[in-house]
Amino acid sequence: MLKNYYLDDSKGEYSHEYSQTEINNSSQPSLDHIKPAYALKETFLQGYNLAKLRSDILAGLVVGIVALPLSMALAIATGVPPQYGIYTAIISGALIALLGGSRTQVSGPTAAFIVILTPIAIKYGLGGLVLASLMAGIILVAFSLAKIGKFIEYIPSTVTTGFTAGIAVVIAVLQLKDFLGLTVKQMPEHFLDRVIVLLSALPTTHWQDLSIGLLTLTILIFWPKITNKLPAPLMALSAAAIIVLIISAYYPEFTVVTIASKFTYTVKGVEYAGIPRTPPLPLLPWSLPGADGNSIGLSFQLIRELLPSAFAISILGAIESLLSAVIADGMTDTKHSPDSELFAQGIGNIVGPFFGGFAATGAIARTATNIRSGAQSPIASVTHAIFLLLAILLFAPLVSYLPMASLAALLLLVAWNMSEVKHFIHILKVAPRNDILVLVMCFLLTVFFDMVIGVTVGLLLSCMLFMHSMAVTSKVKLIKQKNLLISEPLPTDTILYEISGPLFFGAAQKAMSALNSIGKSAKTVILSIDSVQIIDATGIISLESTLDFLKKRNVHVILTGVRRQPWFALKKAGLIGQKNLTVSTSFKNAIQFARELSSKRITSKN
């Protein structure tokens, strides 16, 4: 039913004549939304002193202690030597912090990437992994230029929760090999095949690795309940390494797989155990080895093969980094710049591969640790990168003693935290049926196929369900004379329709078809579209068809209550100014104009 305010001419502001300058300015491209080093500039503009610097340095050291084993564990889980995870955190982590739009976010390799990166490493080796990350960085920069940052927040939480929980399950399964000390020649690419291989390898469980893994996991879980002064990963992994060294010294038969026993590196033709005591050095990503051990090279065919994976990396990186930035804003009462952050993420992923780094994004857990440790600015994240650089230069031989089972235990805990089991179950209990369907579909497709399929199907399903809901609300309603609070009745040859809801491709044709049943006696049709906030190309085409149909019957159409977006759309389509169409500035004026048209018809007949 029409509202009373249609009677007041002062309320008829919805269809005022917008200037051509305003129309042009609304569509002009601009790069003002990208502000490199936004967070760093804001920090110094608001005042930065020695006390804040001290807080940043201490926070950076704490995060660095947490990031050191985690970066190595993530690299190993991805399928590359551990030092490349540290290189990623050093180069990409520092660059993204300096150029980014979030003050306290910490970036580096993350667990969410494992499900995408592992198949790339298996098929294309380190060279393919690094090259795909470089391509993803270019895509992220393109996202920032296209102002995609503001659209990431529109991804439904059921989609992000579903694929994140699915990723957590995949990560957990991948860690069982090292956690249990299983003998597996090669892990298959697909989830079900991995499960079958792991089950068949259970008889090869190595109790020494399992015991160290359980010890590490126990300390990781219970240490934070005792104290938060020292990071749990530092205490758990250090204790595990020391215990292994002590026991193996007295009982040589007690053997546990460590970084040193699993990984080697070569310097001047001499092979050494563990990870090299060298910083990330400049290199060409395509010079790194492929799956066959030879330089992967650069070709159009390779780029074409890696492009889908690069796109998946960029999508996940954008979601994770902006989600982490939003969480950081909530914890610090600050405001990040989404497109500036995407730009920085892109630059970090472009530059990182030229130093051996692979895909990096905002790390939620490390960001939260950074904030809880007192971080005030991006300097804290830069400090964390410097700490990692010093760690690999000074302590690489000691780091090589870390047990693989302990690193697997660390990632098992990360996977558990990622899964958000309580939140997942809560959604299943309280959410509408459509949302539950999206959640479960994203979860299952991510687990049994891959994240790209899970997210794609989840988004499409969410969009279809949303469009169906919106289409239900879009309708054309005939307003009867008795429902109009006006002093004089409408002319007998005039009818009034109210169009409500968005006129988009899912609803426009159905809504506008109601106007095709107008009787022959009607010569003026008033269309009140005050409740139409949006009209798309299909809505324009449907309206054009309706206008043509009414024009053939010599029916004049009066539009009233035209809002801003529909007005621009109608103007661009050339409908404003058509002979049988009048746009009225208010409902009162529309009624008055309809009476004038009716009077003219009566006069012409006489």
C-alpha cells in the first residue's frame, strides 16, 4: 500500500534531475582508493614515540618466535624444504607490513594455503610453486586496482566457515604421516586416496615419533593454561628437541625423524644436513627446480597451466588477509584500508618469489598474538621478519634438531583452531536450511575435491538462493481507489501500480508481466517505484518492453519515486524523455499530471 508521504510534495525528492557532471563523475576511474603504506603513514601521523617502538619490538620478537617453527612446518606441509617458509615470512612479511593498510597484521605462509599449494608442489616442484605465487601476486594487485577489496566482505560466512573447516580437515590428514612416523613412499594428490594410503600404512607407525608428537601436542595445549609469558610453540618444540637429544644420547636405538635427518642442502658441491645458514638471496623464480629436479623454465604453456591455481591462491589470499585485518580492527579499535592491503599483499607475493618465497597472506593467529603482545604499528611485523632473518643466520644448525613429529603436532593444533568446530556446529543448529546447505556443500567439496570447487559452488549456490529470496520480494501491485488517501478520486482512465523490490534479472520479467493485463479503458498508468532501490539491464529491458506494449495502446506512463540508481540507469538507457513516458518529481505531481492528461482527452473528444 502507498504511504501517506506521497501526498506531500516536499517528500518528492527521489527523482530530482541529476546533472550530467554528476553522472560523469560517478563513473570516472580513480586510484585514490589505493594508499601504499597507509597503515605506516597513519601510525606516524598520529604520533609515534620510543614507548611504542619498544612495544613493537617486544611484540615482533614474540611473533617471530611463534613464526619460526610455524613457517618451516608450513613449508614442509606444502612439500618444499623448510627454509623457503622462512624466506617467505622474511621478504613478504616485511614488505606487506611496510606497504599495507592494516597496522598490526602479520603476513607470511599460512595453513589455509596448504590445500592449494601441495598439489602444485607435487606436480611442478618448487619452481612451479614459486611461479604460481608470483602470478597470484599480480592478480592481487589487479584486484586492488579494480576495488575488489570492498566486495570480499560480501562473501557469506557460511562459505568461509565451510571451506575453512574443510581446509582444516585436509591439513590434519596431511600431518598424520609425520605425526605417526608412517612409512609412505608418496602421498597421493586426492583426499580419499590419501586416507587409504595412510590407513594401509598404519602398521608402520613409529612409536618414537608418535610419543614425541604426543608430548609436543600436550605441551602446546596445556602450556597457555599455565602462563602466557612464553609462547607455547617455543616451549613445546624446544622441550621435544632437547628430550630427543638426551634420550638418543643414552639410547641410540631411539630414533626420531628431524629436519636435519630429512632435509639437506648443497654448497659448492658439498651436501649438508638441515637448512642452510644463508639469507634469502635474489633469484629468478623460473630458474628453480621443477618436479623433475631441472630448472622449470618459463613458457606460455606453463603459465596457462598454473593460472587456475594462481587465481585460487589470490582469491584465498584476499579473503584471508582482509578477514585477518577485520579481526585486527576489532581487537585494536582501528580501521584498515582494504584495497591498500590487497595492493601490499600483491606486491609482497610478487617480490617474495624473487627471493625463493611462495604464497603469503595475513595470518590470523600470528596477528592476534602480535596484538596481544602489545603491537602498535607495522614496525612489529617488520621486527618479526628481522628476527627470522637473524634466526636463520645464527641458529640454523640448532633449528635443524626440531623433530618432524613436533612440527606436525603444531600444525594439527593449527588445523583444530582453524576448524572452529563449535562455530560450525552452532551454525548447523541455528541457521536456516539454505545456509546449512551452503555450509555443508562448501565443506564436503573442499575436503573431497578442492577449495576452488568448494568456494565456487558455495558462492554460486549462495547467489542463487539469495536471488530467489529477492525475486520473491519483487512484485507489481495494483493500488485500488479505496486505498488512496487523496481528496479527489483518480480519473476513470488512470490506474496506479506500485512496484516494490529490486528489478534485476531474477525478478524483473515476472514483476513487469503484471502490467500486460491492463484493460483497454486505461490511458494513463502511474508507476510508483519508490521501493525499487536497484534496477539492472534485465529490469531496463523488461521496462522497455512494457513501455513499447503500452505505447502501442496509446497509454501514457508516469514514473514517480525514482531513486538515484534507477534514475541513472533509465537515463543511460535513453528512457528519460521518451514521448509516452513522464518522470514526476512527486506523487502529488503525478496525480495532477494524470488529471490534466485525462481532461485533454475529454476535451479532444468533445
